Amino acid sequence: MEYGRKPDGTADFSMNLVESERRSNESLDGDFTSGITPDGKSHFKESGVLEGDCLLCHARRYQFGKRNQQINFKNYRWAATAGADIGRISGAVFQFSDPDAPPGSKEFLGGTWNFSDRPKVAYEWDNRNLFNRDGQLKGTLISKTVDVKNCLQCHKGPDEKKVGWVHKPEFDAHYKAGLRCTDCHNLVENTRYGRMEHQIAKGWHPLGNVRDDLDGVDMKTCLACHLEGKYRPSRPGMPESAKNPTKKHEEKFPDVAFHFNRISCANCHSTGQPGMSGYLLDMGPGGQIWYTAATLEAITWPDDFGKLAPAPWKPWITLFDARNGLGEQFIPEVPKVAQWFGEKMDNLEVRPITLKYVKKAFDALLSRTVANVRDVNGAQVKKPTVAREEEIRGMIEGLAGMGFKNVVFVSDRIYELREGKVVSYEDNRTAHPHTFPVHHNIIPLDRGTTYGKKGKPEGCLDCHSKTSEFFTRMLIRNTGRFLLEDYPVPREPNAEPQMIPWGFKEVPIPAELKVKKEP
């Protein structure tokens, strides 16, 4: 949010957004046009840009709410000052008419713009907890260590939305044991130069390609701490050791050691996600309509993602090459199954079309699909969707009429118009669920909900039975048709057992586990 992008989508570090905006003359460029400003321009010159803010992590008393308030006011340049709570901001680039208006209402984005009078800062010069008499900022404001609360200021909401994590001791064995985020996500290189580089240890992610060279570098892992003896307490309050479960696993599961090479630890030990999380994302009608992973109910407010689910739920499973030398593994995930409209570019990748244009095309349809669903409060509600061929055709024609080229609809397949007919094809780069791996909310063992908890042979049936969720959990592929035809129970052909992409047509059940029929 400080720099713009080049035509190929990569960051343009040669200029920040203010200068990029001055040079841009592309009317449909989502970086430098706006769907809410009076003139349709982004106005970074007036708002400023959001630069990196060290105190987000290193100030224990950081006021994240005040930072967000300035962002809502489009006072991007002043957000860090408000967050550090070292000054009071007066004036705003934008003021909402009704800050409490619900999403989707006419008043939600309504307000007053002011591009002529810059916001002003009154610093707390007389506050001796912040400034010395000579006006220097006191160093006591800054903490060398990073508290969990600081991490969660940014990560709480996205973690709830992506995977249903709730970072509380009752839901996570490591948090319960006294570990902090930085005990695993430490600095990659703890030297003077390394500290200045400030690269934080990270794992692997199927979607991300930012700094792939750092994938797993100095990252604490299940294997390293619990099997390879690399765990070392580095501060007071950390557990003295990380127990090695090898002996107990060998006792419970004799002769199945190969499982531990193919199945990640989290598969068996992350079996109770506590939050609602997001699963289906329907952008076909020109908005963001989310449905939860926990209950398949429609989200009304962003805070709904973080609500506790009626009961803990098991994640989905996927095959993933973690690029860590271990090869392909089964890992737990929470998929994001989306449908949306975009432009197919010359390299065959699809660029999403700004939702305000999609909504305009949807509103112009003579016939629109409305699905009967529930919201997270259990109430019956009606939600628009795109499910029928005639709607796909009408949307593509409408968006093409606005000037968009090579318009396609992305769902379980890529849909496009050829000679006036809707045709579709598979595209593994685009028309597939986005995978969000589950690494946290490792269930404490005393809950007794892990896969295989009873050991061999009874525990094997947790996975190797015809009704096991490990193999047969349904994965929705076509959001619109599921909402119209199947809701709330996923079924084929709009959904499929998650084992199908793994190459299984039926659950593998070893001979010794099969129940012999009476003669």
C-alpha cells in the first residue's frame, strides 16, 4: 500500500503510489481509479500512502483502533502517528455520513470528501511519558520484544477468516504451553545485519510466492522441535522441553511408520477449528458474499468470521508439496472456493474485473438467480448468485459492452462465449480452490479428538472407513449451482469427495480392517 504495480503485476519500487498515480492514464486501472471518489480517481496525493510502521509490533500500547480510524478517514499519511498515540489528528480526507451503516445499504459508503484542506497533527509535546523536554521521543515507548497482542492486531482477523483460528489457550496446545508467536517465527538471522534486514521466519504456502527463498529458513517445525531435538527455550516462561512422541506413536501404530512421511502432524492434531472461517466466496453478482466453513451460512458482518462455531470442525485435507525436501504430503486446509468474472489476458491468465462493473452488469440482467440460504444467526435470507447458463452469457455480454476484453466466468471451470454459446474448460491455474493450510489450533491431547486416538486397529478406522471425513469430506466445486440446487448439503456433481483430486475413487481400507461378512 506504498508502491504501485507494473503491468505484469509485480511491485514498482521506482516510485510510490503518489508518483505512480500522477503518471497513470489508464481509466480501468484498479490501482489508480476508485469506485467511491466523486471523480473516480484514487487521490493518493491528498491521502498519502500507508508506509511500514515499526511500532505496530514494537509498541506495547499501540492504538490499532485509532490507526484504523484514520485509514477509514482516508488519512493514510497520518495513520502511523495516530496508532503510536503521539498526536491528535484533526480534519479528514473523508468523513462517513453514517459510520454504523450496514454493508450493502445505500449509506454504507456515503460521506463527504475534502481534497482541499490537509489534516493537521497536534503532537503531545507536554506528555512526559512520550517526549523529553527537548522534544525527543522517549525510547521507553519502544519494546525490543514483540508481544502476542501486537501480532494479533494484524493477524487475528485474517486468521479467523482464512482458517478459523482463534488464538486462545483453550484452542491451541502451544499457546496453552506458554509459547508466543515469535518463539517459532523468530528473526531468520540474529546478527546485527540480520536484525536490520528484519526477515521473519516463515513456513510454506501454496498461494504465496513472496520471498520463496526464505521458505522454512530457521522456521521452527513439528519435526525439528519434537523429533530432531532442536527445541531450545530462549526466554523465561517457555516450556523446558518438547516431548518426543515417537515411542507412543510406535506403540499405538505398529508397522505404519510410512504414514508419518506422507501425512503432516497437523492432519491428526488439528481436528477442531473453533472459528466460523470463510469457505465459499461468491463474487458473481458484483459483491463479496461469503459462506462459512463451519456451517455454510452467509456472513453479514466481517466480525462474523471470528465468531465461535456451534461446534469445532475438522479441516479439509489436500496434497501439497511443501518444497522443504519432504516431498508431497497430506496437509489440513481450509479451501476458498470462489466464482468471479475476469478478463483473459494474452498469457491466458485471468485478471479480475472490478466489482462495481460486475454489479452493474448483474443488475442489468432480465432474469437473476436468488438462492434461499441461512445467515450466521440462523435466519432464512435470500442471496443473489450466478448459476444458470443464460446468466453467464448475459454477464459476459454486458461486461464486454462496457469495454472489457475476453471476458470469462471463473467457477469450477472457465466459462466463455464462443460464437454466441457458453463453453467451458478446465484450467488448473485459476478454476480451483485456493488452499489455506492449517498450522495452528493444535488440539490439546486431553481433548481426545485427534485422528487415530485409539491406536491400531480401532483408531485406523477414523480414516480408513467408508464414511471417514478424511477421505470423503465433500469439497464444493461450483458455488452458484450448489447454492441454487443443493444448499445446504453438498452433493455431486456440484461437489466431490476431497479424495478425488488425490487419485482415489474409493476409501482405501486395508484387508485386516475390513469386516468379514457372515457366510
